[in-house]
Amino acid sequence: MGKFVVIGERIHCISPVIREAMATRNPEPILKRAKEQLDAGATYLDLNIGPAERDGEELMKWGVQLLQENFDNVPLALDTANMKAIEAGISVYNRSKGKPIVNSADAGDRIGYIDLAAANEAIVIALCSKAGIPSDNDERMSYCQEMLERGMMNGMEAEDMWFDPLFLVIKGMQEKQVEMLEFIKMLSDMGFNSTGGLSNVSNGMPKHVRPIVDAAMIAMAMQAGLTSAILNPCDQRMMETIKSCDIIKNNYLYADSFLEM
Amino acid sequence: MAFKRNPQKFPGATKTVVIGTGDRAVTLGGENVMPLYSFDAPIENRPKVGVEISDSGYDKNVPGIAAYYAGAETIADIAKKAAAMPGADFIAISLEGADPNGENKSVDECVELCKAVGEAVDLPIVVLGCKNHDKDAKLFEKISDALQGKNILVMSASEENYKTVSASAGLAYSQKIGAESAVDINLAKQLNVLISQMGVAADNVVMNVGSAAAGYGFEYVASTMDRVKAAALAQNDNMLQNPIVTPVSDDAWSVKESIVSEADFPEWGPTEKRGVAMEITTAAACLASGSNAVILRHPESVAAIAKFIGELM
């Protein structure tokens, strides 16, 4: 098993600074956040330009080139509801450090993202949901199978489909957490890669509590077999937990300085 | 049904390190296959063979060595003969006489010896210390200074002296350095991390992950090297991708099998033959486990291992 893949989530148009930077094509705030995340240990960076209906194609190209030119072709997850923008981004994407990730497909309206990933030899994040939150793991698994079939029919390798079990907020869905972890285990037992938006679990909790809960969840999810997550790598507790779990799982060889790498 | 070749592919590869200069410069590492698996993908830089010479002259008690170096009076003469040995890719000068617990030769004296070797041969030069960490740090600093531009390799930086060796040989004089650990995979990695944190670029560092004569705990050496290669190739661990250089001769020629006389053990046969066999066996095992270069002493061992490598590539 390889090292856990951290996808840095902090270049997101929901942040006012980033939204402004994207609107005015101001590289500085974006490069600053990219550097912080890479220094903290992110492998992939998520580039979320939002719905970007108007100038999505041009914006995504600009963002991809900006990040890859400044950070040695850093691999990226292209994140938007505008499919044309994702294709435009991939058209200028350099694959030397890793395939692009299409973020994201589901088994419902967004199933076409799988076709898009297949046509562009990309990785796809495949949310195991259709409309709303799956009621149980049988439902999750049926969506997973649907999407897998779709990918296979389009000639994708299973390893390029990273299934997202759908991390759920604890405040409100506390009773669903263990089942979600069991689903990760099912994915892992079948040899699939997995990922997801981890910080969702601590949504709405007090600020000082969130990193603790996030770290506990990532440790339990890694034990269940999660291979990647979309998260904030600048959360030191989180990264220390991931690195420690990688050591315990024998994903990465121990050395005294492992936390510094 | 026809046989379908299914080569193992890895995300990682070992790094390349160049020692020496000009036509005779040697490139170590660069492979992205398991040791000697040239059938999985071409190994561009075949494993290399170094010939060990010593500040104390050649071993007159081993007839093959004595005959080969006969007539060589100075270290320069010895180095020239060593360089002319068929199969030699580089020269490794051992400074065992510098050990404070032994002859305690001065740093200046050792610098002169190394300069003489540097002037005598155009092969890359590896400097093997005296195994005293403090003295080695002093030796490597002065020798690296004196041999600037020769792109030598000093072996080795250890947990005890890596700061000094990195700062002097590695950074101030742009020589290559070896990172030495004693059959301890975690320390091997840690030392590479520490040296890289000193600012020495990875393509200036090789590893000596330790060795042992065949039959003397070699299984630990093999499993350590296996684990190094697995991490370097399969896990793409960039802190273990440096090429491995293994000094074999010292271990091989100090075990009982290579030393006791035929008079004491008539059933074992001639002493020299046993030593050569031990050196060849250990070196071949190191190469099969992942060494990118071995350092040997006896001309027959050098010839045999060079042939072994040649036939497998």
C-alpha cells in the first residue's frame, strides 16, 4: 500500500479571498494557499472554482497553469459544476506528477463526470449517492456498482475510480457514522481506492473541538481502509495523525523524523 | 499458449549519483527494477566494482595480491596497478592506519596519500575512513579540500559525524558522501533525512546500509536491502532512493574462513582460495540484494564479479 493521499481543500471559491482572486485573476492569494498546503504535506491540491457558469473554461485553464507552473506540475483535482471547465483544465494539465482528478461524479445527475474522466484518462471521485444521502450501505453499494460499471464500460481502470462514502455531519447524524466506516471497509476489501470530504463530520462544532474530532475520524477511517481524503492539510493535528497512521499501517517506512516529511 | 511477459512496474526509481570526472566518471543507480532484473526494464547503469587499496600498503600474506602488486613501492604505484585491474570501475582507498587506536597516522599524512592517488589514476576515488567517527570527520574535510574538483566519494557519514561531513565534504567542497548505517533500515532512512536537512542534494549521497560476510548474519543485510528497494521502488520513498555502495572486502577478509591456515584446517583447503570465495560470494549476494557497487580487494574477486555483472546485464 502506498502513502495516504492528501488532497488540500483550501483553494475554494467559497473563501472570499480566493473568490476575489479568481474574479480578478490575482495569483498571489492562490499561490500563497497552495504553498501553505504543499509545505504542510498535501499531495494533490483541489482547485474549486464553484459553478463558474460564465467564464469557467478560461478560469480553470488559468488556475491549472498558475498552480502547475509555480509548483513543479503539482497534481490537481479539478472541482466545479461546469463540465466544460474541467475539460478545459485538463487540456492544459501536465501529468508528469500525477493524473488529474475530476471532482466529482455521483450516481445521479453527475454520472456524466465518469464519462468525462474516462475520455480524458483522469481519475474520478465517485460519490456513492444519487439524490440526497443514501439511507444505508446497501444503497451506497448499489450506487458504487452503477458507477463502477459505467467506468468499466468506458474503459476506465478501477484504480482510477476513487469512491466517496459520503462523510456525514456528526451533529445530526451521529448514528450513521459507524455504518459509513463499515462502508469504507467494504470498499477496501474489494480493493477500491476511496476518498471524501472529511471535515464535514465536525461541521457546526466549536472551533477548538473540530481538529480533535477530525483527527479521530481520519484515524478510524484509515483503519477501515480509506486511501485518500480532501481536507485542510494546514491542520497540524490532522497531518500528524495521518502520518502516524501511515507508519502504523506500514504504508511508509518509519524514521525518527517522519513527522517532518 | 504463448508466454506473456509481465514486467513489474514501479512508481519509483533509484537516484543516480556520479563519482569521478571525465571519461572515467561512474554513474551509480537510476534503475527502476528489482536488483539485476534487467529483464523487467533495462538497467542503464550496471552495478560497479571498486578496488580497495590501503594506506598501509598491500597484503603480502595473500599470494595473489602480493603477486599482483609486486614491485609497487609507493601508494601511487599501488593505485596505478589497482586501476589497471580488469573490471575495476573505481579505486577505494582505505585509511585504516589513521585510526587513533592503531597507527594514528596524521590527517596531513593521509591527505598526501590521497593526493598521490588522485594524481596517479584517472578513475573515480572513494575514500574509506578509519572507522573512528571523529577522525573520519577531520580526514574527510581535509581530503575533500585537497581533492576539490575530483568529485570523490567519502565513506562514510554516520549518525555521529554527519553534520561535519555534510557541511565540509558535501557542501563546502561539493564532493559525494556516503551515509552509513549498520543494518538498520529505519536509521538508514533517518540518516538520509538528516543529511538532506543539512542541505546536501540527494544526487550527492549514496548509502552504505551495512554488510556482513556471507554466513555471518547476511540474512539481515539481505532483508534490509530488500526493504530499502521495496520502499524506494514500490512506495516511491524518496528518502531511500539513493544508490547503495557496499564495501565487502573488509568483512570478507576478516572472518575465520579467510584467515585460518591450511595447516590448522587441512580439510578446508588453501587459505587464499577460501578468502576469494568468501569475497565473491558476499559481493554476489550484495549485488543480488540491491548494492549498486561493491568494493573488493583480490584481483580474482574483481574479475569474477565484473564477469558476473557483465553476463547478467
